[in-house]
Amino acid sequence: MSNLKVAIIGAGGHAQGHFAMIKNEPEMDLVAVADIDESRLAHTSDEHGVTALFTDYREMLEKTALDVVYVETFPGPLTDIVVDCLEAGLHTSVEKPPGVTSDDTRRMLEAERKSSAKAIVSLNRRYFPTVLAIKNLLNEHGGPVHVAATYNKPQASERIREVGHFISLDAIHHVDLLRWLAGDVAEVYAEAWSAPTHPSEMRHNAVLKFTSGCGGVMMSHYAVGYRIQRFEAHAEDFSAYVDMTRGQNAEIYIEGEPFPQDGLDLDAVGGPDFNETRHFVECIRNDTTPWSTLEDAVKTMRLCEAIETGHKGPLPA
Ligand SMILES: NC(=O)c1ccc[n+]([C@@H]2O[C@H](COP(=O)([O-])OP(=O)(O)OC[C@H]3O[C@@H](n4cnc5c(N)ncnc54)[C@H](O)[C@@H]3O)[C@@H](O)[C@H]2O)c1
């Protein structure tokens, strides 16, 4: 079977991680790149040796034989580009956030439903091997009873402050992680306020009730001391506290005893190098559904919006 021919649209900072994952993926060949910024294209040519370079992604879609496209722009231009790729019948990886609002995500979902192609949303925490192994242990111990996440930063980027959706554009990673571990959310009791001394920075706390009966807490605060990304997940006799600020450092307890992180069965979840790109290849080859679909991402975006607006009560559909 021949390798999948891949293109990237938007060759910025975050795309570099996708360049690396595609390069390391034995069943993918990167054949073209589009970016409106010519200096970014020149850098791409130097750094990654790609010669089919386009400033107009539509021209690239017309002129290049492709199977898969990675759309790596900021959320403003992303929705139209993803819709064009899906309408062209190309399997599409959608960078997070999937649009600026859940209506954008729904628009991409409608395009996917009319297309023969698959879309995967790059909610990449779902694919971290440590997260997958902990999810397996949680379920082996009767399923989650409580999950919590912290996503803090000294300040938001200028772009996030301009658009204003602090949770959907940034902390979405950990909102989605809670859903990945505990499932659909039934109710949200959220508070949102701006930092008194830094009025352009937002702070959010949310208590969640999952349809399974599991409880949850999401905290995201800007204008605080340091960038911290943590989550915890508990079953009846199981607890994991995971620091993802740098790497995936897990403190795990089973039946009152510490359980070493190197005891996690990473082979059972695809090995230590498993990632979203490998998963997408498997889905395309085996005609299976990705773990992070646009349909599921609509739910994550709706939850982000509820937290952002300080919603209290059942989660609106
Ligand atoms: N998953 C993660 O952990 C993570 C981390 C950082 C950023 N991101 C996300 O990645 C996205 C991009 O962030 P970034 O930091 O790489 O931004 P960036 O500005 O460095 O890169 C975006 C690139 O898209 C290009 N672009 C914009 N419009 C285009 C168009 N119409 N056609 C072709 N190219 C176009 C820009 O010229 C730029 O090179 C953001 O949505 C951000 O939220 C995700």
C-alpha cells in the first residue's frame, strides 16, 4: 500500500510539532505546504526540504495529489480552510481550537458529514501515552468518580486577549481532557471574572457534574504566578495526579499504596511514541473513527463556552 500524501496549511510555530510527527510516521510523506507568509515558506523549504510551496492553499488543493491535510492556522481562517479540504474529499487534521465558536465547529462537522473524508481534531492531550494508560487503569478500577484540572498562565497571548475566548482558545486542552476521562457533562456551575489588577486577563472556576455521576472541577486562571497544567483522576481505590506542565509526570496510588509511573503499561496503548498522527493513519487505513471527532469537539466547545460565560445549570445542547 502506498504512503499517504500529506500537506500542511499554516507553517507557523505549532506546525513544527506536526512536521516532526509526519516525518517520523512511516506511512506518511509530506509533499506540499501552503502559507500566506512567504518567509515561513522559505523557512519550510530550508528546514524540511519540501519544494511544492504555495501562498494560496486553494491552488495547492487544485494542483497537488493529496490524501491528508493538516490545517495549522489560528482559528479565524481555520474554519473555511477545513471546509474546503473536506469538500475536496481530503482527510483533514483540524488544529485546536476547532474554530472560534462552537458554531464554527458545527459548520466543519456538516462539511465532514457530506464528505467521504475523515476529520480528526488535534486535541492532543487525549493521545499522550501516559493519559491513555491512566484512563485504562481508571476504568479497570470501576471508572472515574472525580476528575479535576488546573490550567494557569502568568498571561494570555495577545491573540487570545484580542479574541477573548480564554477557555475555548487555550484551556480547552484540559476541559477536553476531563471529558476524555469522564465522558459527557450534564451540569456546569461556573464563575468567570477578570483579574482586578490585570483587567484584560480572565479567571474561571467550574464545578462539573458528568452524566455518569462522576464529579469534576476545572480551574483556569491568567495573571497568576506561573504556567501550570495539571489534572487529577480518581476511581474508588485509584488516584492519579499528573503534571503536564513539562512532560507527563504522574503520581499514582492504588489501594493506598504508591504505584510507580514506570509500571504504566504503555505498550498496551501503542507504545511510548504513540501520538495523534499514528492514530489518524490507523483510522484512515482501517476505516475507523478517530477518538477526537468534530462531533465530540462540538461538545467540548459548548462546555468551554459555558465555563467562559459563567453558566449555571444543565449544559445547553
Ligand atoms: N496543541 C497545542 O498544544 C498548541 C500549541 C500552540 C498552538 N496551538 C494552536 O496552533 C494554531 C497556530 O498557532 P501558531 O502558534 O503556530 O501560530 P503561527 O502564527 O505561528 O502560525 C500560523 C500560520 O498560519 C499561517 N496562515 C494564516 N492564514 C493562512 C491562510 N489563509 N493560508 C495559509 N496559511 C495561513 C500564518 O501565516 C502562520 O504562518 C493556533 O490555533 C493555536 O491555538 C496548539
